[in-house]
Amino acid sequence: MTGLRVIPSWRHGQERLYVCHRDGRNVAWYDREAARVNLLNDSEEERVLKALGPFLTGPVTVGPPPVPTPAELARLSLHPDDDLAPNRPGEALLIALDREPGPSHRLRPDPRRRALTAEQTVGEALDRLDGAGWHTLHSVPLPGGDRIHHLTIGPGGLFAVHTLYARKQKVTITDPMVTLGRREPQPLLRRVRADADRASYALTAEVHPVLALLEPTDVTIPTPLREVRVMKDTDVDDLTRLGGVLKPADVEALHAMARDRGTWGRV
């Protein structure tokens, strides 16, 4: 036994394996794509390679990491249980469905699965903005059991994105009510704004509310909305056209703050 744990982390379809002590302190990470084991302490090399043995798929380079990026420094400073960055789109729903799948035969589809489809589709689209200098956190937990579906940070600012499954439905939005097809209107925009307000308080920065609709047939907004941006899942790329608000260093600093679970404990 090495006394070390190997913790996988998935981001944008790429896997990175972190090696840490039982108390959560990181000592190395294995980048599969680069075939490199980055050591933070040379004296740990033998133990690290032994712990990673079952996961190594071929020859690897072993040595100290290159100059860490701000994002990497933030990752290494957090205990794995406190880092929200590895959360998958729909993380909270995935956990809930795993714990309580529900009956196998239902007259109507489980609404949680539809909500999961919406979060995964929108979340994956947001993750693809990473190359344009954006970072997205998923299922950001808030006190009281609430959560922000997606928190996106980039050159155009900060956005709290709430997703809604609207496949093959006509959507009518009359602030604060949102109506799907013939269903009863719901004051959803109040929730969308409240999430953004709580994020603004936690991060001490302006966070804009966004409602992202999955595959609606039509969207009708009779009068202009106050503050809330409404978009379809296919329009997520429009965020990259927004710029001039945050510098790269500001984006990294806010992302480092937002990914820490402790940031959200008092909002």
C-alpha cells in the first residue's frame, strides 16, 4: 500500500488523474494526453508511480510540472471534496437518479430525466467555449438545497444559466411567468434572477441571469424582459461574441474563487 489515493477528474472529455495523500494534499497528477506524470515532490516518485501503476497505459515522462497556470494552482490548493470544477453537467441529478432511480415502468417520463437531458445538452455546449477563454462550473450548490445549473465565466462577464427542457413545446414568457405549451405558467424568472443575485453576492461581482431552453418549437416574448437573457441551446455560442468586460486574469481569479465550495456556504 502506498498510502496515496488516485482521483480521476474529467473536463471537456479529457481525463486527468490526481494523486493525493489521505488528507487530500496533492502530490502529482497524470496527464494521459501528454503521457506525463507531474511530480510536486521528487521524493514521492516511487510511491506515485506505484499508485498510478494500474492506470499507466505506456511510457510516460516523469518530472516536475511546467510553470503552473493560475487554474492549476487553484486546483492544487483545494481539497478534492471542495473543488466544484470536476462536476459534470447535471451532476446533482445524476447522483439523485443513481440513489433513487424510480419505478422502471411509468405512465409518464420521469421529469428528472428530462431536466438532466437539458442540463447535459446546455452544459456540454458551454464547456465547448473553453477554447475561447471561458470556464463553466456545473451544479453549483447553494444553501437550502438549491443550486445553479451552470455558472459561466469569460471575457463577456459572469452568467448564471438555468436550463429548461422545452422539446417540441411553444414557450411564452411574460415576466416573470414562463409557459410551456398548455401547461400552467410558472414564475420561473424569479428563480433565474434569484440564482444570479446569490452568485453576485458570493463572488462580489455582477452575475447576469440566463434562461436556456432546450429545443423549443417557438419562443414568444411579448414585452422586453428585465435583465434576463433568454436563449436556445443552439445559441450558446453567442456568449463568445460578448467581450471587453473581464481580462483573462480576472476570469481566472473569479473561476478559482467560484470553484471553491466554501465560497457558496453563506449565500
